[in-house]
Amino acid sequence: MKPYVICLMHSSLDGRTHPSRWRPKGAGTDWFEKIHDELGGDAWVIGRVTGSEFAKGKPYPETGEKLPRENWFARRDAKNNVKTYGVVLDAHGKIGWGRSDIGGDPIVAVLTEGVPDSHLAGLRGEGVSYIFAGKSEIDLALAIEILNRELGVKRLLVEGGGVANGAFLRAGLIDEFNLILSPAIDGAKGAPFVFDSTEEDHDKRAPLTAMTLESTRDLGGGVLLLRYLIQNDSARQ
């Protein structure tokens, strides 16, 4: 079963997502966590680049251990402890975590079957859960179905970066988009966008057929929260 998927992002007026680059500085940058909590997701998901920013470890050393390509869970009780799961897309097993949670939320790595056994052994040793969602590339629809089936995730927050957000959008999996819009501008090259793609996917378009503005909320100081419901073409998913 597919969870209800909400993309939550915070951007400047020109769609950039690194607040350190915005001018004026500090425009509404304290709202993201507040809205994240309000949305009440069972899990949140980020891509490998964003996930690497939270990692504390190094690549795992080689091991002679052979491990099956089966989903493995260090724990399944996050919801019972009023926590959510922190899901990270790491197709080729690049992140050495050095931790088992992010802000108290247990990490679940989404991998492909081509990751080395040493990476799986390292994740197990650190108590990091993992699931497999594809042979060599991540099948996002399969990944979120596994999260629903195995961990009871019914409400998933997609929170970037831009490449991960774009992948979910092009897969037709986003049901709702919440944008915290700050009165600031980046205005220079090189900053990530709310939605982006790899070079390989640059000409692929999302099966999005309609966006309905459900609500506009004034957060104060010129900061707005825009909530859009998204309709996708199911025939192209």
C-alpha cells in the first residue's frame, strides 16, 4: 500500500534551499522543524547528499562475511516511542553512518542489491536498518511500499534535497506539496533548487496534471506556508 506522501521544503523566493546564501539573512529560517512536526509524518526521507551531512562515520571496512539481500531491521518500535523513521536513499551504500539515529529518529537506509557485503555488515554493526528497493537503481514506489508494509508508514514526508524531491515528483508519488516561502533571495549560481534532477534525468517530466492551492498561511515576518494538493496521471506512473 502506498503511504500518503507530502513534500515539505523551505525556499527563498527564487526557489533556492540553502539559507546561508539568502539575503537578507535569517528570514524565517526557524519554521521548518515546526511545520515538520505539525505535519505528523510516520517517517521522513532525504537523499544521499543530504544524508551525508548527518553522517559521523567512514566507509565500512572490507569483510569476508556474506549477507543475504533481505530487508533487515534493527528496530520496529519508533512509532511506539513517539519517534519517526529517518529514511535515507543510498543506492550504492556510500554513507558510513557512525550513528543509528538522526535526532532520535532511527535511520532506515534504502539500498540496491549491488551494495557490498561489507556495507551491510557495517550497517548491522551500528544498528542501522536497511531495505532493498531495486537491483542497481532505487525503485521509489517499491521503497515506500516496503516502508508501509514492514514499518507501518502511512504518512511520509519527503524533505530533499532537490534531486531526491525531483525523483519522487517524476515518479508520480507526491500527493501534497508544502512550501515555506521566505522573503529572501539567493540570486547566484550553484545553489540547489527545491526540485532538481541528475544529468541523466534532465529531460524527464513529472506526470503531474494539476496542482490545487489548498491553503495559504501567513507565518509572520513575510513568511508564507503554501499548501498544494497534487494530481498525477496514473497511466504514466
